[in-house]
Amino acid sequence: MKLYFYFKRVLLSFLITGGLYLSSCEKEPLLEDPTVKLVFSTDTVLFDTIFTTIGSVTRHFKVFNPYNKSILISSVSLSGDTGSPYRINVDGMPGRSFSDLKLRGGDSIYVFVETTIDPVGGDLPMVVEDSVVFVTNGNIQDVKLVAWGQDVNVINGEIFNTGTLTAGKPYLVYNSMMVDTGQVLSLEPGVRMHFHRDSRLFVAGTILAEGSPEHPVTFEGARTESAYRDIPGQWEGIWLMPGSSGNRFVHSRIRNAFNGIIADTVASPGSITLYLANSRIENMTSAGLYARGTTVYSYNTVISNCGFHNVALTIGGDYTFYHCTFANYWNFSTRTSSSLVIVNYYTDINDNINLRPVKALFGNTIIHGSRGQELEFFVHPDAGFDVEFNHSLVRVQSSYSEIFDGIFNNCIFEKDPGFIDPTRFNFRLSDDSPAIDAGDPLIGIIHPFDFDGKSRTDDIAPDIGAFEWVEEPDEEN
């Protein structure tokens, strides 16, 4: 009870002494000049694209009294009244309309705005507009509200049989989704998958996410506002479950999950569990690719900026990576783990060590990041450890490369790859990169075009990594 009255006194004090207060609280003369106008911090509040049925982030603007005397704001209201999709809060008071609000001379107040947009049944984004209207001494002023709304196809805990998801409206996943055992789900170029918090894509069968350079298949969180663009952990990620095989992610982009792809154990004999090409996996709370005793073939793939490992190859398995870029410049917290880790055993719940031989080939691949050691092995001497780095740029301490000297063939150590801007996920090479023309030509022939479609075979040797540097012609004066 004492706490209640304390907060009541604080609120009363705010109403009396703050910038905004009730007209009966003070006898101070008001500025009643009909030419009086408020000043706003912006004339338009813009919202990024918002999925229908999902509320927006909160935006705000400030309202200033530029005069040295108090003024009375007769009314503040939404132009759309009760039919408006917007909601406002005026200096801590929620509602749709307010009247007789005093604003002290030289002071200001905040107006907070949110919106939720109803579906209308179209594929293309629609513009939803309204305004906050202020009436002061008979003068009418407003601040415009503009949002882009996007209808979605809602998936709520569904289990999919063989079929195809087509491009058009994005897909919004609540409570996860699953591709059933023995079933094949295909995603057309341009499909956009958005996952609500805690949702995951489970694949017990097969998924074929095959986009194109112009229309990639995207997997990301449900919030598309700019404030959420690079926030990790917005959804759970993709889990290729035990027994799943033949999965293909080509020209795909996976962003802002907890784990990007978990490729689990019990791979089908003689088949590839995960084929990953011309794709990007970035900004994961834990790992970009977490492979557990499975089979992966990948090229022209960029995996970057994850809280623990970009790539974790555990419980053995068979892995091939050509012309990939694993770059970890995670900056949300202190990262103590390496960009790439390889393990050929595991310890079960009974503390028994289980040996799992691993075979891994990295050709013309970059493994780099902000730590001094971006490669780590956990090797049991009684299990197979057939690992090779061929013509790759690897960030390891000299003592580590000496211990495992036999697995490195024509590799570059202790040199910065010269990325254009790793903090903005731009891992293309600058013109002074040591990775230029340092790759194995035989590997370049296997995959003769880079992530951007540039040829690797037009000069003396391919570059290391997913991107080929090509000298731009001089511009004519």
C-alpha cells in the first residue's frame, strides 16, 4: 500500500511539474494568439514493411512549444479516429484522442506511435496512411503516419507432404513447420520464409530451396523493420533431422536465427544430406552450420558472424567445402570459440567416449575472423581424422599450424584476407587481398563461377573464397 501511494505522489508531481499538465493545475496566463503554432521533430513518421496481424515497433516524435509562455493544445487525435490502424501515446497516456493539454513555454512532449495492419488479400505491399492532428488556438497542424503493410500466407504448426511453395506473398510461420518423412517440399525462386519467435523448420524428409541470383530463397525472422535487420536469435533455425537426405539450399539466404542449419546424424549411405551452394548463412546466436555425423557438400557459400562457431563439424562425418568464406566478426558479446571446429568423437550421457571418424576437405576456402585462432580441432587418436586444407587462407597461430602441418597444403597463414567491409557482411576482396590468384586452378575448374557469377578461369588462378576479385575498367574522362 505504501508503494502505491509513493507512485501516486510521483505521478502527481510529474503532472504538475512536467512539460504537459492539466489546465486546472496552474493559473499561469496562456498564449492565445491565433498565429501560434507548434513545432514538430518530424513531419512524417515512417514504418518499414509490416506483416499483417503483427504489430510494428514503436516510433516517436517530439512536439515543441517554441514560445516563452504556456499554450493550450485544444485537441490531439488520430485523423482516422476509431477506424485507424494506428495507436498513439501522448507523454505516457495511451488513447486515440486528448483534449485541453497545456504545454509550458520552451518545453516539449513525446508522442509514441504503433500500428497493426489488417490483411487485404493482395501479394504486393500496400501503403497505410493516417495522421496525428493537433489543434492549437484554432490552428490545425498534423504529423503524417505512413506504413507499408504486407499480406502473408500463415503456416501454423503444419506438417507438409510433397508439394511446392510458390513465390508471391511471404510465408509467416507460427509454432514451427515440418516436412514429413519421405516427403519432398520444393521452394520456388523468390520464396520468402519468415519465422515467428521460437519457431523452427523441421525437415524429416527433403527440402529443395533452390533460388536464383536475382530471386534467392530467404529464411529469416518475422520482424522486417530496420531495427531488427541484424538482430540474431529471432527464430530457432532449420533442423535436418536424422534420416533426412537430399536437401538442397542453392541461392538461399538464412539470417538471424539461433542456429542456421543443424544437419543431424544418421546420414543415408551414399547420399548427401546437405548440398549448400551460392548461399549465405549469417548472424546466428550459436552456429551457422552445425553438422553432426552427416554428409555436406558446399561451394560458393558465405557463413559469417555467429556467436559461437560459423561451422561446427562434430560426431565425425564427410564434408567438402570449395570456394567458401567463413568469416566471424561477431560483436554482440565476447566470442571465445573459433570460427571452425572439427571433432571426431563425442561423449555420451554415461561419459562413454564414442569414436566417429571424420573426413573433411577445404579447397580455396577462407577461414578468418576477429580472434587470433579461428580453427580448432578436437582429435581422438584412435578415430580417423582425414582433414585437408588446400590453397586456403586460414587464421591460426603458428604453433597450431606446425602441430598439424601435414593437413595444410599451400595455405596462407597470419594474413588478413582484405575484406571490403566485414562489419556490413561484405566479404568481397579488396584489390590488395593476399587471396587474389592464390587458389588451386584445378578447384577453380570444378566451380568456374563465383558467388556473383564472375568467372574464375579468366586469369592465372582463381581467388580464395566465395568471391572472385575482378579489376574494374578505368572510367572514361
